[in-house]
Amino acid sequence: MACLFNIGDRVVYPMHGAGIIESIEEKEILGERQKYYVMRMPIGDMKVMVPLNNVENIGLRGIVDGETAQSVLEHMRTQEEHDSANWNRRYRANLDKMKSGDIYDVAEVVCALMLRDNEKGLSTGERKMLDNAKQILISELVLAKDVREEQAFEMIDGIFVAEDK
């Protein structure tokens, strides 16, 4: 099986965030030998193993460049709340966006939930989703813009404080 990524590549694992491939290892798990990317996640200093034979199914992709990351932040400034009255439908739509792994989709989830939180507050489930979406977005901004976690967090929060929507 050919490797799509190499050691040192910066990649995004949908629903988990961005990280750096530290190694490619063969392991036996549950009686099955296969190769894995071993990713170090900069936020939380966690390691994640991704089976090579499942990379395309899960949507592992390279991180965006700094220019695209800046474009995402600019896009977030123009977002307005699209409120769906049905909590369940809104939650599912946001979850689908997060699963896509697309940075613009994840940024839209962060925007929608932060705007909703400012206006009406969030349920426990939506608060958890906001925290998760923020972590995913921040992890990619950290690697794409080569900034610290705190700086990436301030970039996102600054959008909503400065606009005071």
C-alpha cells in the first residue's frame, strides 16, 4: 500500500484536528497487521494512529496554507446567524459539517454556535460541539499560520468580540 503522506507532513484528521505525521509503523491490533500513520496532535500533546488503508475513507488531508487560513478568518467575520428552530436538525447539520473535515465548514460551525451562544445561549450538547469545533479549527490554524495555540484562540475570539454581534 502506497503512502499518501510522508513523515513530517501536516495533516487534518476530521473530527480530531490537525497534526504532524511522526512515523509510519506496522502494528498488530486485534490480530490484524497493518500500517499506521502516527500523528502528533499539537493541542493536548496527543498521539493518534490512523490506518493507512482507511485514509481516504476518513478524509485525512493536508492542512491549508497560511493564505487560506487567513481567508477562513476573513470569511468568519462576514458570517451571520442562520438559525434553525429545530435543535436536532441544527445539531445534525453542524455534525455533518464537522465530519467533512473542510476548514470552511468547521469555521461555519464555530461561527454559528458562537453567534447563537451570544444571543440565546447553548445547550450542553451544542456547547460541547462548539468546544470541539474550536479545537479542530485552532489546531489547523496553529500549523497553517505557525502560531501558538493562544494566538489562534485569540484570532477566533477576536472576531466575535470586535464585531460585538
